[in-house]
Amino acid sequence: MRPDPHRSTVTSEKPKLLLLRSPNVDVAGVAQALAHVFDTIEASPEDAVAALAREDPRAVLAGAGDFLPLERELLEHQSNILLNAIGEGVCLADRTGRIVWANDRFRSFEAILHKRLADVVSTAAAYFDSLLNRRRRKAEEAGEGDPTEANRGFLPPKRYNLALRKTQRYFDCIVTPVFPPAVPGGAPPLRVNRLAVVIRDVTSRERVQRRINALDRAGRELIHIEPDVVRTMNAADRLAELEKRVARIAHDLLNFDHFSIRLLDDRSQELKVVMSVGMPREAIDIQLYAETEGQGISGYVAASGQSYNCPDASADDRYVFGMDHSGSSLTVPIRLFDKVIGVLNVEAEEVAAFSEQDRQFAEIFASYLAMSFHILNLLVVERSTTREDTTGTIQGELAASLNDLTIDIEQLKERCSGDQTVATQVELLLKDVGQIRSKMKRVASGPQTLLGVDEALADERRDPVLRARRILVVDNEPTMLDTIRDILKARGCRVASAKDGATAIRLLDQWRLTHDQTEAFDLVISDINLGDATGYDVFAAAKRVNPDLPVVLMTGFGYDPHHSIVRASQEGLQSVLFKPFQAQSLIDEARKAIDPDAGAAPPRDEPADDSAS
């Protein structure tokens, strides 16, 4: 019962007194004499430690001859309690590895570890002996009195690592030499006979480190992209190869089997899916933006830059949609040079499937993802820039020669002005020089051009597949837009052009709303990088109007910063043209998109069937 604070705190309970039975002490008499002060407990010297632990007495009464052994036993008992409480294996061994004393934790280790430890202790004893001998020799060489006195100094402990391969367990082992107390006038030790060993189970730490090392190796493989290999791939092939590597690393090292990667569109702040594994179509189609509220966990992570572990998807208001039966999710930002460029979202059917360690690994993985996307884009830009620099140099080198050739032809024209045949030949030469200049200028302009334009425009035959077809061409580069329009018109197409994504989408939506066949399109040809929109935006708008409407995308040197090609390819993209491409390739791809069974356009020396209405 709790004492009343207003009453006296004096209690009737008496402190306990432990009496050690001894032939020289009248224990019964002492107990009777002190009964009014203590509750007395009797115990033999052999049971004293157990009685102390059980009864917790305030004082002990013992004969003089029994006190010192009890004190030593108490100290040893307290030392055992302390050494057993530290949670690490501790033992004292001789130099052969024989265990003299060990705490409970050490005794719990498997027998194979005890055997391996004996070898470690023997090795450590030899190591410490060598240190003692080296110290003694230095003292002898320095003439510092009795060289054995040098061995009285401290020897630092030695650390060893033990690995049990069969059970995949790992231990840290710290061995320290133990010397007997120094005796005045006694000789210091010449070798180590006792060693204290502390052994720590570091299996968890080691496994984490090995997993990090494996992830680091895999990450380096992920970003090690050979430039020569990349240059032979188009944008879809490059991202397909990257996706294959990402999926393998995620499965083998992280146990991530259901995930998606969204990259941030700087212009619109939309998080666009560029890669997904094991995720349903509904989850991929959700539009999310980098905002802390109302845009799910992915939007929050992209906006805040903070990772988010959702242990229970059903109880989290931020969770939007993932797997069909998602129990939990983990979402981390993808950072490039401290800038969030996207998010990695991982799903699991189990509740609380992701630990703090999983978060750390996912963030490491995300950093490699950022670098791999960055390197891919750099390689493509480098390819484009190199091409432009090279063609610019060639154009400059040939300019002087073409100028000289033009002057010579003009002089020849004046000398032969009376000869009509020669004059005609001279005019053809001047025309050829002009075409060379024009072609060099187009090539030097990099990807914003077509090849073989003069030949394509010179052939004015109507194509039976393309004739009277209404085609929407979208490109924010005026020269490219005009060139494609002219080539298609020369084949009999009716061409509507749009200089930006917004105009193209408006034209498509207008057709969708009015159902006016005069506004219908048979084909859409769009550049990927439109400035105000992406090729995928135009593709999606076309599919909203008519799922069967064919679409051809174009890109310069395969540059696809928003990964429109991969996303559109997953949804039925017909084909991709990589600038600069041949004008004839444009015609062939347009024919194939409109009529897959039509085949390539007939050769120029064969008359085309112009009977189609």
C-alpha cells in the first residue's frame, strides 16, 4: 500500500542481514541479538553468492577468514554478469588456442568457430611474440639499460576477420595479449602466454556491405555504355537495352519485381513513364505531376525530393494506384547533380515489405539510373554535334574549290557562247555545282534536313498509295516542315502542316469533335522534340481520335529526351525516322504506314499506276 504523504515515513520493515555460518561465529546468538534491527538470513560460505543474488541483503556479517574468499567470489560473479551482458563473445585463451574461460555468448557459437578461433589465437600469439622481440632488439641497439624492460609497454590489439562460408556467417575478432601483473624486480615477459579475445557477429553488416558492393558493380555496368554500340542503335533500341539491364539488377540484387520509372518533364512538370516492369496498364496510364498534394506518392517525392516508404497502401491517403493487389510501396527520387529528374516507384503485394535498408539500396540504384539516362542523352547529343562540326568543316574545305570551279565554268561559257551544244553542257555543269552546294549546306545543317531532296522533287509522278491522302506533318523547324510538305505534295498528298505541338493537337481534336471527314487524316508525321510538346503528345492525341490512325515519329540522330519513342512503341507506334534521312525513306514509310501491304514505292524508271482516284 502506498504510504500517506501526511504521515510519518517510518516503516516497520527491517533491512536484511546475511550471516555466514562459521565455526568461529555464534550465528544464532548474533541473529537473536540483532533481531530488533535486522531480518537475518543464514547461508554457508559456499552458498553466499547465490544468497546475495536471491535475498539482496543490506549487509553481510562473516568471519575474518571467510570475508576475503567471499569478496573474490563476489568480484568474479559481478565480472561474469558484466561480461555476459555485453552481447559479444569474450574468452581468455592460452597461446595454443585452448579456452581457459569464456562468457555465455562465446559458448553459444558453433563448434567450427571455436576451432577456427584456435588457429587465430595461435597466429596472434606468434605475432605478439615478434613485436616483443623487435622491441627488445631496438632497446639493445639503443643501449637503453636492461632490454627486457622494453617489454613492459602496451601492445596494441590485433584484428582478424573470420568467415564461415558454409553457413554464410561473418565475425570480427579482436585479440589482445594479457600479461601478469608486474612484480618489483621481476623479469618482464619474453612471450605471450595468455590472450583475451572479443568476437563480434558482423554477419548482417557484412551481408549489407557485400550487397552494396554487388550493387556498385552492377551500377557501373549499367552506366558503362559503349559509344560505338549506342551509335548503331536507335532510341527505342537504346532504352530497350537499358531496360533489360535495369530489370536484371532490380530482380537479382534488390528483389524488386514490380516497379516503374518516371522522368520529369521540365516544361510541364509531368512525371512520364519511361520504363516499367510488372506493373498493370492502368498504373502506367495515370498522369502524375511533381506536386506535394493531390499527385500521389510519386508526385510528392518528385516535388519534395524525399523518399517515401508506404507500409500500408490501403491506409495511406497519398497512395494512388499501383499493382492490382498492392500492399506497400517504396518511392525514391532520381537525382542528377542534386536535381530531381524523376522517381523510382517499387510495389509489393505484402504489407510493410520494404525496410530502411531497402530504401538505402533503392536510392543508390536511383543514382545509377540517373547517370545512365544522362550518359545516353550525352552520347546522342555528341553524335549530333560531331556530325554538324564535321560537315561544317567539309563544307568550308570545299567552298573554295567550288568557287574556282564556278569561275572556270563561267569563263568557258563566255568562250563558247556561239556553240549551242557546248553552252547546254556548260549550263548543266553550273546546275550540278549548284546542287553540290545545296546538298553540302543541307548536310552541314545536321539533323534538320533530308537527303536526296532534289531527286525526290524532280520526280513528279503521283504515288497510287499516297495520292489524295490527307497527311498531317508536325515540325517546329520551318525548313524541315516545308521540305516534307513539298515532297508529299509531289506524290499527290493533301498536306496539313503544324509548326508546333499545340497546333497539331488542336487540329486532331477538332476532327475528333466534329467527325467531319474533310478534316480527317490518313497519317500523322511528327517530330519528337517540338518545344511546346513532345512527339508522344501528338501520338496520344492522334490515338484519341482514331486508335487505328497511323503515326510516324521523327527525331534528330535518335535524340529522344522525353523517351517518346519507347512510350509510343508500347502503344502501337508504326515507325520512326532518324534525321537526316533519305527523302525516299519518308515516302516508303508513309506508304507502309497507310497500306502495310503496299511495299516500297516503284523505281523511278517504272511508270507508277496513276489510275487511283
